[in-house]
Amino acid sequence: MNIRILFILGLLFFSALQSCQSDAKNKVEEKEITVKVPRFERDSAFKYVAQQVAFGPRIPNTPAHIACQNYLSSSLKSFGADVIEQKFTAKSFDGKILNGNNIIGKFNPAAQRRILLSAHWDTRPFTDSPITVGDKNRPVLGADDGASGVGVLLEIARQLQLNPVDFGVDLVFFDLEDYGDSNGGASESWCLGSQYFSRNLIYPANAKPDYGILLDMVGASGARFAKEEISVQFAGNVVEKVWTLGQAMGYGNYFVNDQVGAITDDHYFLNTLAQIPTIDIINRPIDTQTGFVAHWHTPEDTLDKIDRNTLRAVGQLLLAVIYREHAGTL
């Protein structure tokens, strides 16, 4: 075979290879395009926040706490979830015996491949922020600090009923997160519900969630979600794929690339005790006295602080995570 024929055959092979690569690329792009992600309804999520706030402060051992736990449990059941109420008692840092209840909604409970989405549903019994003026024994209404994350997850539950997926999704509402010692107390005085959950896992050893995402204070206008240190340490790959997706969806003004220091939150115990790699989506504004939003642990944490656009940014991103996992494109 002469050199000219070899050259022609080489060109034909190269052309065919390029065509195959182009076809493969088009198929990948087509797969990306055809991932169907439901629309997150921000007004629906806001309604779920408002309904929690209407009970009043959801402080353990109070009628409002009981009313809210019944509402959360019945709502999850109405959306088709298998519901587990993980009731427990715990002693608070000030010696009180508290009745807690982690409320868990499981979609596709038999599936081994799972992810966990969580928020806390209780509220702070004291308005003890350093910037609080007046009586610091007043309870916190907790529209943002608690109810916002729960409201987002309830709307996700509604969407999962309407648009089923083929893997497991667990929505976990932690109790007794906010009854901790803010005057130099131990980290373990906080997040009593997630500590109990992590020590009493509902999963067989081979069926724990692949990873978790915690929501905390995700409702305020102009929220800024930076990459939190514990999240990066224990689940850095999850942080990167969630933040990258959020920015690609046009939410880069919310999901910023800055990193912030470690926060004692429910994800800490999921990572260290349950060994479920978990990240925290939590609002960390720049240059505030407390490091959190101005209404944090104050009487001003009221429904008017909730921005439907922020709820939608967080909720739409989480739906994209779920349905891309479902499609195998995340």
C-alpha cells in the first residue's frame, strides 16, 4: 500500500473519529438539556413559612411546639412521604428536660441510594443577640431562623409527590437546634435533635445517604451563602458541585465563592457522629456585629424579613440537585 493511500485512509479515520466524538458530545449536551426540573413555587414556600410563624415561637414544651410538629407531620404525609417521628427527651444547658421530635419524611424508603435534606423547626427561647435592646428573655418568632428552611423543604416535598424520582430523598426536620448556651457554652449544648438523630440512625449500615444538605436562615432579602469551613472540610466535593450549579443557574449573587469560618450547626453532628457528608447553606452577611443577619436571635425575626426570591433561589437549586441526581447528570 503506497503512502498516498495510507494518507487518504488516515484522513477518513480521523474524520470518522471526529464525527463520533461530535455525536457523543451532542448526546451529552442533549442529555443535559432534557433534564426536567420542576419549577419551585416561591409563593407556596412562603405560605408554609407563614403557617409555621402563625403558631408563634416553636419553643419545646409549649402548645405552639406541639401544634407545629403535628402540622409538619401531617403535611409530609399529605405529600406522600413515609413519616417517622423520632421522639426523645434531652436536658438543656440550663437544666430543663425538653421534649423533642425529629420529623422525618422519606420518599422511596426502600431505595439504598439516598440524599438527605434538612432544616431545624424549633425556635430560640431567648432574644439574646448582642444587639437586642430590652428584655432578652423574650422568645424568637423564627421566621427566618428555622421556618424559612422548613418552608423550602415542604415545597420540595410537594414537588416530589407531583414529580417522582427513582432514588431516596429524606427530608429531616430537626428539633432542639436552637436551645444552646450562647455565653461560652459547649458546642454540644446546641443541636440536640441532630445529635440524637446521629446517634440513633434510622438507616442500615449500608444505606446511609450519600450526602446531606442543611438549610439554615435561607429566607432573607439579599442573602449571601458563602462556603462554610466544616462543610468544605467534610464534604468539599458536595459544596463545589452545589455552588457551581447554583452559579450556572444564575444565582451567583447568592452562592458566592468566599469561604467563612466553622459554624456549630446540625451539619457538624451529621458529619462527625453520623458520618454523613453534609454541607450547610446558611446566610452569612459581610460586616455585621454578630456574623449573621441583623434579625438573628432578636424580636425582629418576623415574617416581613422573608423574601420570596431568596426562597426560590435556594429551592430551585435544591430541585435541580435532586432531578439531576435522578437523571445521572450531577
